[in-house]
Amino acid sequence: METLVNTAVEFTPEGYLKNMDQWTPELARELAAKENITLTDKHFEVLNWLRARQKEGTQISIRKVGASGLVDIKQFYALFPGGPLKISSKIAGIPKPASCV
């Protein structure tokens, strides 16, 4: 258990939020800061899209993000360098996508 934004939150051993209902924009900013990312409105568009797809039960992949109309794959990598789907999923507070190894 870790205390972020003055709230106790639990993470999996891989760093994914255990309860996505604990997610807040403030928590996202703290998680992003750990990845040396300063979140912009475009980041939040992608994070909110990921969260909405997760709630629908949609399998998330880099290609689906690229086809979302929000960003193309190159922009996705620029927003979340070093593993965009893995990093954005952690910041979005959703479980690890099946396509992430």
C-alpha cells in the first residue's frame, strides 16, 4: 500500500492500480511524475479514453489507441515514451492490458 494524494492506494507488484475506482486526475499526475511525464490535456484525453474502453470491457492495444482518432501511434509514443501502453495504463489506473508483456 502506498499513500498518494493523501489517500492509501494499493498497487499490483507490477505497479498497476488494484482498484480503478480510486483513480483521480491528481493521482494520475503523481503517477505520471514518477515517469517524468507532465500531463497535458492531450494526455488526459488518452487516459480517459483508456478508462472508458476498460469499463466497456474492450481489449486495449496500441493499434486501437492509434485508431481512436485522438492520437496516432507516433503521437502515443511521444506522449508516453518508453512503453506507451504500459505506462499510460498505469497512469490511467486500469489493469495491465493483455497485449503488454
